[in-house]
Amino acid sequence: KIAMSAQPSATCRHFAMVHTPIKIEKAVKIPNARKALDHEWDKLENVKQAWNKYEVFEKADIIQKSQSTGKRVYFGELMELCHLKHSEQSEEYRKDLKFTGYKGRVVFRGDKVKDESGFYAVFTEQGTSASHMAGGKFLDGLARMPGMEGQISDAVSAYTQVPLPEDLETYITLPPRRRPAS
């Protein structure tokens, strides 16, 4: 049941779920933010083994091999993201909850993928149309009406759950701070 009131209760807290981006240069200096980033890296490198971190190649060598064999290869970059979660709440409120408050993510930059010739890779369109967005908002509205209910769900780390096809040889460049000492 949903109770409506003109005056919200003093004990009622509304979470707008605002996540404020933190520049990586700043995030690595904040202990909890760095911990969130390191946790994400550990998950991808060691748990999911999203890439082979033990084989390092010179890009020029890969390009030369590709041109001699005629096999297309792709080069992409990884990017770190860090956000302060629930930044609409006061710092005192976050401290009361012993709130670590940071979310770290490592993403594959689809906007910077190029082939061995330097041409941008072409992907099939995976966007969401305006009608899908409007339909979702319509269902959200219905779920909030008296006598109705609804659910939403989100995939955990959805962007890391899609393996690249084996026939698409793809090489990544790590951000400078994550590159191993040579």
C-alpha cells in the first residue's frame, strides 16, 4: 500500500541515487574510492579473467602479423570510472551509515575500437529507442497506481558479461596507472 501525504514525515528519507563522477586522478587519492577501483580490477583480472594479463605484445608487431596473414585484428582501450554514490545525501548522513560510498567500474571503450589499419570498428546498433524508454516510463507509472505493483531488476556488472567472439582477435590497452612495470 502507498500512503500519500502533503507533508513528508521527518523520518522519511528520499534517495535520489545521484552518483557524482570523480576524476580518476582524485579518486586514487581517496582510500575508499581507490579500494572500489581496485576491487573492480581484481574482479575482472583475477575472478572473471576477462583478459590475459600475462601476455603483452607490441602493437606494431600485432599489426605487422595481421597484415602478413590477412587476419583482421582490433585494438581497444579500457577506462576507469569512479563515482560517489548517493552524493545528494549529506556527508554526516553517509558517515552515520559507515558508508564507503564509492563505485568503481572498468569499461571497454567501444567508441575507440580500431582495426589494424586504423579504421574505426563498425558495430551493429544496440541502442534503446524512444518508444522503449516511453514504454518503460508508462509501466513505472502504472506500477505506482493504487492496487498495482511492479518490479525492476538490473544485471550485476552487465557490461562484463558479454564475451567477445573467439574469431574477433581483440587487444586492449590498459590505463597508464594499471600497466605492469616493464
